[in-house]
Amino acid sequence: MIDGLPYKKMIFQGSEKSAKSLFTIHFTDLPKPLRTSKINFKYPLEEILFLTISSVISGWFEDWENIIFFGESRLDWLRKLYPF
């Protein structure tokens, strides 16, 4: 058990779209601190969080340049889940 839930219930099966849905459910209600009225708004917060968390899990987290490299090198995979 993890946090009171049976471990096998926490493992989801299905397509990568299911992973997006699960991630989106947990992070869409966060306040969005990004500016939306200026040109510097480029990506939604969910995409930034997904890229950053995926990069950290993969071991590419020393600095922002590593996260950028991770995102650029795995753009095809990331675009299966979000527009990027």
C-alpha cells in the first residue's frame, strides 16, 4: 500500500493519452502565474510542468539547459501528449 491505496490500483494501463489525462487531472487546478497578456506567454503551465517532471525522472535535471535539451531531443514523444 502507498498512501492508503493498493499499489496495483495506482498503476494505470492504457495509452499515453491516459497518462495525459491523469497528469492533467492533478495539475489543471493550479494557479497560473504566467502572464497571458504579453508576448512571453508561450506554453501552458501543464506543458512546462510535464516537461520538467519528465526530465527530472529521466535524470536530465542539472539545470534548465539540460531540461531544454531533454525537451528538444524527445519532442516527438512529448507531442504525443501535449502540443508543445
